[in-house]
Amino acid sequence: MIEPKQIQSDASDQMEAAVMYLDDALAHIRAGKASARILDPVRVDYYGSLTPLANVSTITTPDARTIQIQPWEKNMLSVIERALINSNIGLAPNNNGEVIRLIIPPLTEERRRELAKQCKGEAENAKVSVRNARRDAIETLKKQIKEGLPEDAEKDAENEVQKLHDKFIKQIDEVFAKKEKEIMTV
């Protein structure tokens, strides 16, 4: 027989993972402000192996609209520039022979709405994951009754799982609201 606390802990871990995934997914959505995290998916051919851009250069944001990439080796400038052009980040690199700059253009109102809609979809996916974790935990608890778990202990555990669900749904709403505000602020 599985202990109710273990079931709750597993559900909590799954719910926490959903919130962390949402946070990571929203960080990669460009909100009109310069952020080094939008370059996380970019991979550079570094001596025959695909390496994250952050592992071959220093990435800084000197101001709110600029990302500056300074390679650790001069010969990597053209390779990094090619990787940025081939990536789907939608920014054109500006190479001056020393550093590469990416200028973030201001977002139009229509584009802001599209990004907010995309964020809402990501938040909804995270909520679905949290609900699935709650459903799985409750199903497991109901099966434990057949294995000798008292019904009142199962009901208490079910209430705890519901409280976890409510807590993580609230976290998801807060993360989404913060990102939506960031996107919609001109």
C-alpha cells in the first residue's frame, strides 16, 4: 500500500514541474525587452559539436532594446552570426568585428496581443498538467481504499491534493499575469 503522503508528494512534484515548465516557456517569448534567455535555444557549431551560445560567448543586455554577444574567440564571430540567422528568433545580427548586437524592435499592438494569446495558451497547458496530476493522485487514493486505506484518511488526502491544486493554479495565474503585463506595457 502506498502512503497518502507519498501520493501527495508525487502530485506536488508534478504540479511544480508544470509551473517550472511554464516559467521557462514564457521566458523564451520575446516581450519587446532585451533578455539573454531568448537566445537559449540557439546552438553554435563549436569545433564540430553543437554547443549552446552561452557556452562560447558572453551575452549581455547593455540597454532595454539591445542584446550584445561577445565571443570568447574572434574566429567564432561568423559562426555565431550564421547560427543567429539560421535560428528562428527573428532578430537580425549586427556584426562590427568585435561583438554582435541584436536590436529588439518595438512591438506593434497586434503583435502584443498575439504574444499575450500565446502566453495564455502556455498557461492553459500548465493548468491542464496540474489538473491531470490532481486526477491521477485522486485515482491512486481511491485505489488505496481497496488495499485497506480508511475512507476518512483517503478523503483527508484528497482534500490536501485539492489544496495543492489550488495553490499551483494560483501560481500559474500569477506567472501569466506578470508576463502579460510585461508584454502589454509599451
